[in-house]
Amino acid sequence: MLVSAFVLFVTATAFAQARLEHVWGRVSAVTKSGFEVDQNFNADPQSGYRRGKRRITFNSKTKFEESTREDLRVGRTVDIIGLETTISGVEAARVIVYEGNRPVRMPTGARVTSTNGSVHVEK
């Protein structure tokens, strides 16, 4: 009985350690089941932002917003929300692929608010 309680505790602890993770960075490699991201590639080395390579996996439940998996290309910027699977791995729940400062498949006529507060309409 004591052993089964211990096993249950260890299992529950392992599941509780899955963390929601937000990753932003530049795509550095693409495979069939995922891609690699250079996280916070432009962060100041003296800042508190985490830098490094992150391995992102996706599956049929992963939602691509205003982009598709075919839009993943080396050099494009991505914004990912998912579950941390390892210290450098994330299973993506939501992915947005950017070309410049806008999602790749943003509809024509969409209003975009820049970081400085100015608003313009995409053509």
C-alpha cells in the first residue's frame, strides 16, 4: 500500500511539472514533425531574456493562426505557446509564423497597431 501511494505521488508530481511555455524567436531549421527556434535571438546579452535553441514539435492538434505549417521557413520569426517537454523542447499548441512584422497569411485590409501605437492598414 505504501509503495503504491509513493508511485502515485511520483506520477502526479511528474505530470504537475509540465509547464506552459511562450517561445518567440527565429526559425533555424525545419523538419516534418517540428522545427528549431533561436529563442530571443535579438535580446541584449545583459538582459534577463532566455536565449538559446529550442526544439518545437507539433501535431494534428496544433493550431496555426494566420499561417500554416508550410509557412515555416528558416529565417522567419515565430511566436509559440505550448507545453515544455524537456529543458529545450516544447510541444506547440499554437503557432504564428511572421514575415517581417505581420503574420504570413494576414488578410488584406487588416488593421495593424505598431509598438509605437501608430495604426496602419495592410495592403
